[in-house]
Amino acid sequence: MTADGFTPWPADLAARYEAEGYWKDALLGDVLRGDPSRTALVAGSERLTYADLDRRADRTAAGFLRLGVRRGDRVVVQLANSAGFVVTFLALVRIGAAPVLALPAHRESEIRYLCELAEARAYVCADRDGDFDYRAMARTLPVEHVVVEGDAQEFTPLASLDIDPVDVPERPAPSDIGVLLLSGGTTGLPKLIPRTHRDYVYNLEASAEVCGFTSETVYLVVLPAAHNFALACPGILGVFATGGTVVLAPSGSPDEAFPLIERERATVCAVVPPIALLWLDAVSWSDEDLSSLELLQVGGAKFAAERAAEVPKVLGCAVQQVFGMAEGLLNYTRLDDPSDLVEQTQGRPLSPADEVQVVDGNGTPVPPGEVGELLTRGPYTLRGYYRAPEHNRRAFTPDGFYRTGDLVRQLPSGHLIVEGREKDQINRGGDKVSAEELENHLLAHPAIHDAAVVGIPDEVMGERTCAFLVIREQADPPTLKDLKDFLRTRGLAAYKWPDRLEQVDTFPRTPVGKISKKALAATLTP
Ligand code: OOB
């Protein structure tokens, strides 16, 4: 690991990725490659051409420079799907400051930690999200500058950073950290994933090619723009690199998304399975014209084969399964794959340079076609989490493969089928909840002696979160409502709160004395 918390690729592999053309002298700030007069971005009532967006990014870059943000700095960005998000992202990467991409749902517990871990120079947020006031939270954060989109109160308005452009004093290098993504997490505290300019540019360009993006693509964003899937798989940045149009929606609700598909003639959208299920249902009662849709990308959690098969029939567009991770590796079903592979698999690796191994508990490859843990390394998969040397010793093999914690089976075609998970994480419809992180918060409750968090199957969400609790003697057991209030005051994002509580006297143990989460989950199934 280098002094700045980044684990580089070994020299021999780096030389190979360069020689074979995966890594180019490419910068994230240069991805706006559309015709200057064409529409790059539609967000609410704003419509920006490529020329407009380019100018806005340069002007806001000048504003961040004036604030004192420089190459090598980190800035925590927490914005909803707005033009401000896109402009802020481009402005920061142009001056070589890495955006730390928090989700709008994160709260003080996550944001404070991210500011501290990244030693962020600034925090960029919206004014509010419904009842929640980001500015009130910002007052307590350890950052020099708070920049607010909307009503800034005493803070710096994002709009005030829009000033005359200046020459960038120090351009970033392609091997610099371009952006820091959030990991789904399996530990007590969130982890940050450093993505270099050149690896992320490869990620988004290769994805755009595999997904057939062109200047005619109109991409509707319904997932948080800060999520890797919507940002770069191929996402917003993949559209910019191929000259198409990005349309931002506030959410995946059919009420908001369908009218935008009709109005903007959207051709592609990326969703998580619960949104796909909602859409499959909603077409029967909605009267919007969705005939422009050509491709629905579904990923983030397992999408059932039967449902995938329904997409072309019900929505009239092709479906693509995407099994990806912010850490890097992306698997896509290909547009010309036979329908059984598209429906029944989660795709195959994006890059010829992706190395995958499927191994047993000892790290030995399993026979072809059998289930094992997926390990991977490649030109766009991290070699270490940011500033996490101890965790990195467990999360990577000695030869640099990332242990995904996903249980998969690989077909002779290379396609992967996700069969389960080994990591201690709940996948709640694509939102990832670290069991340990939630357990630590629960253990801080005065009535709770011990806590174990497990995922329970759910038809729509795939999984929901159940907290098994051992209550202290003489203490009143908290209700689910009590616990949610408690977790709210602790500043934990609401998607991480438990959906269900179960009180137990003791936890079942494995032979080595660990809590058996399998046995706990089994007590709930009839
Ligand atoms: C995407 O990224 P993350 O970082 O939120 O979550 C990664 C994890 C994977 O390790 C796997 O456990 C799960 O999410 N996952 C899937 C899946 N796609 C992701 N599990 C089953 N089937 C799938 N299709 O979720 C992500 C990043 C980029 C593109 C798409 C998704």
C-alpha cells in the first residue's frame, strides 16, 4: 500500500494492461464526447447540451479551485439525481479531487465516518431530502467547506461555485484515484473503493460497447446516480462517452419513470429486481407509451429466470442481467446471447482480462460447473480498499484476487450463475446491509445483550433484514418501532434498519462456537 492508502496493481500486470490497451491515458473529466449541440442531460426542467455541460463543469471546477480544493483531495458528495450531481462529479474529477460518492439515504453515522476516513476537504449535499435536513447534519461534520445544492443557509451555495473558468493548475494523472465508491460492506464500518481514472474509464467504455450504446441512446437513470451501476455500467458516464442523452428520474416509481420514458423516448434503463417487478406489474394499469425502450438492465441482486423471461413479453424490450460490484468485476449477459443464458445466468465477465476463479473453503478451484466462492482480479478490479490494510489482508488472496463472498457456478460459456453468498451481508433488493454494522448499532441499545442480523427470503425484495435479539435480564424488550427510532437517532441510513425482530434466549452456535446464522434463519422458515 502506498502512503495515500491506495494499493496499486503490481508492475507486471500494470504493464500488461497498458500494452494490451485496457488502460489508456484517459481521464474521467474528458468523457464528454458527444456532439456539442446535442442534448447530454435532462434533469427536471433543465436540458443541457454537451457544450452547456462542458462549460458548467469547467466553471464549477473553477469554483472548487477557488475554495481551495486541489488535485489529490477528497470531497464527500451526497446529492440526489440532479444536474448538480453530474456537474459536481465532472468538476471534481477535472481538477483531480476524488468525489467520495455517498448515497442520498446515508445519514450522520455513515457521512461522519466517510468525512473522517477520507479526510475530506469538503462535503457537498442537497438542502433537504423530505423531512431530513442535510444542512443540520453538515453543521456537525469535520470538514472545512460545506457546499449546498438549493437553499444553502450559512453554507456555500453550489450555484456560487459557477464562476469564470480558469486553467487547472495541476491535471490529474490517469493512474490517480479518480473516484472513491462505497462498498456494500461486510464489516462494522463502511469501506471505500478507490477507482483510478484509467480503470474506471475502461470500465465505462467497455461496458458501453458490450451494451451497444451509441449517440442515439437515451438512458433513463432511476437508481441513485452515485451508485456504480447507474454511474458507469455503462451508466451516465458510458452515455457521455458515446454521445447519447442521459435523463435523470427522481426514482424508479412507475409514476415518475414511465412519463419520462414516454416524453424523452428513453431507450435504456438500469434497475434492481424490485423495480423490474414493479414495472412488470405496472404496465397493465399505466397508459404511457413505453415502446421506445429497447433494453432493461437488471442487476444488484438476483433476478429470477421466470421474471427475466417476462420482460420482453410484457415490456416489449430486451433484458440484460448484470452481476456487478463497486469493487470492479462486471458480468453482463450479451445482447446476442441465446434467451436461456439471458434468463438463467447473471452474465459473463466484461473483459478478456478479467480473471475469475471459483474455489472451495480451502481456496482450491472446484471442478467446472460446481458451486464455490468467486475470486477475481483484473484491469478494473481494486487491489485493496482505501486505507484499510487490516481488512485487505482478509479480503484479498496473497496473489491479489478479490474475495467477492459470492457463491457462483460457472458454465462452459463463461456465464456465471449466482447461487448464494458467503459474506455476512443482507442484499435488500440491491441495497446492501452489513450484518456486523447493524449489530454494532443494536448492541449500543441499553436493553440489548446480544444481536445477530440475518437475511430472510422475501418475494419482492429478495431478502429482508431480521434482527435476532437477546434481551438483558429485567430489561423491557424494545419494539421494532423503538429500535427504528433508536437507529434514527444514531444516524444510521434507514435502508439498514431491521424489517423484523425476533427475541431469543440464546443463539445457536456452530461447532467452533460462532453464532450459527443459518440455524437462526432456519427457525423462521416453516
Ligand atoms: C452492484 O454493486 P454493489 O457493490 O452494490 O454490490 C455487489 C454485490 C455482489 O457482490 C453480489 O453479492 C450482489 O451485489 N449482486 C448480485 C447481482 N448483482 C450484484 N447478486 C446476484 N445477482 C446479480 N445480478 O450491485 C452492482 C454494481 C454494478 C452493476 C450492477 C450491480
